[in-house]
Amino acid sequence: MVSVILSVLLFVFAAFGVVLFGDGKLKKCNDFSIHIPENCTGFFSQKILVSNELHLNNDVNPRKLMVPRAFVNPRNFNFDTMQNSMLTLFEVLSLKGWVEVRDVMINRIEPWWVPLIYIHIFAILGWLIGLTLFIGVVVANYNENKGTALLTVDQRRWEDLSRRASTLVQPLHQPPRPENEGLRARCYDISQHTTFKRTIAFCVLANSFLLSLKWEGDEAKYLAFGHCGVSIIFILEVIIKLVGMGFKGMCESFRNLADMCMAVFSIPWMIVFIVTYETPDILQASMNETMRIEVGKPAVDVNTMAWWRETNYKYGVTMILTRFLFICGKHVSFSDIFLG
């Protein structure tokens, strides 16, 4: 189970890494005097340092070489894709070369404290979980082999039965089925059907798959539409459960209550997305007419609309990520993660 938590931690931080440091934010011109990507063209003179064993002075008549300028990522890592992000964090998890990754991110990302906090939190949590996994395996093997040779057959069976009973999953809080055969009973049966649960789990996985794709340009609009479609299915799921179990029955389970909150929070996101992306020109024109501050100067400019769209996308990504975390509660073997 510790390995499952470690994999989830790696996926979560990789997704945040793509959002925070992806899309070429780590790219930099190899000519450090150039700070604008459009100016990173042509050639520049690069100083070459010779070995100290030659006993030459590098400050007097330094050797130089003409090198083409290139606006590229660091040579050994980047966060532009989900695969590269997970590979980078896996290397950080080994604690070999993670200081170089941290220093490069601090030098290239503003504000500098964002990558600093990000990389240190991941390194600490990943190392603690990995150390727990290692110690847990050693202790488990020791307990399994401790004194078993001295036990009789019946004693071994009793020890095995006791060990299996101690690892059973705690019972879930499930409200009873309504007594009548009306609409509530039908909705309750639908919510407890295996096909319904598997369909919702598949929608959660499909929605989480959107994290591995880049949300930029026209593709971001189509991805957001896909998220809206899946969110509608989640809202219908909550409505069916509310009718079948009632509000009190929904509140008895932490996962059902979390699903209901997620569905409620996804409604304003869909409304904002439809308003700002389907009719952006009409929205901007109406706001400029109703909120004009001075003549000839609109109250809402293009930069404000762009910032609003980017914030809306980040909110959508956060909704997807949170929904992915709650997939653990959809399977019985993962329920003890949240139940302690």
C-alpha cells in the first residue's frame, strides 16, 4: 500500500510540475546575455577553458569558439510533458543530482521560492515514504519468519487467520435501501450496481488522463469541453445518489460527501468556461459598455480576459487532479488509505 501512495505522490507532483514549470518555462538561451527568445538567433563567441594540467592562464588570451544560439531546455530534464516530469521527479527521488535540478529551476523560474518549495517538499515526502517502504518490507519479513518453526500446524493456522483478520478493510458506511419500490429505491439500486460504479471509475480515469495533455491553444478549449462532459456525468451521479440515499445518507460517507462537493464546485467552472470561451467578444463588449471608467478606455482589456481564461484553466486542472485523488475511494482495496 505504501508503494501505491508513493506512485500517487509521484503522479500528483508530476502533474503540478507540468502546470507550474511546463510549456517551455525552463527554456533559456545558451548566450546568457540574451533574455528575450526572439533575440536568441545567430552566433556568439563562447569562451573555452583549458585544463589546469596544461598550466595555461585562462584569463590571458582566452580561447573562444563561435557557437550558434539556441533557446532550449536544460540538457538533462524538463517538465514540458507528463513523461519527462515523472522521469525528472523519479531521478530527484533517488537523491542523486537533485541539487542541480533545484538550482537550475531557481535560476530560471520566477518567483524563485516556488520551485524551491516544490522540490524540497517532494524530496522530503518521497524520501520519507521510500524509507517507510524499505523498513516496512524488512519488518514484515522479520515478523513472518519469527518463531514459525516452533509452532504446530494448528498454531500456524491460527496465526495466519489472525493476521488476515487484522488486515481486513474496515466496513464502509452504507445507508440502508429504501423500503418502498418507488423512485428512491430505483436510484439506490442504480447507484449500487457494479456497472454504474465501473462506469464512474472509467470516467474518473478518462478525466485524469487530461492531466497528461497540454492545455494550450485551441487544444485547451477541446480538453475543457471534454472535462465539462465528464463533469456532467459526475453531477448526474450525485443527483442519483441524493435521490436514492438522501442528504443524510450521503453525509454518512466521506467519499460521497467529497463527490458531492466536487460536483457543486464544478458547476461554476462550467458556467465561467461557457461564458468566457464561447462568447468572449460579446462578454468583453458588454462589460466595456456597462463598466466603462473613462471615455475611450475599456474597463476590461485583452490582458484581463487572457488572465481570466488562464485562471479558469488552472481551476479546471485542479478539479481534475482532486477528482483523481478520490478514485482511491472507488475501490475497496484503496479505502483504508482514507479510513486510516
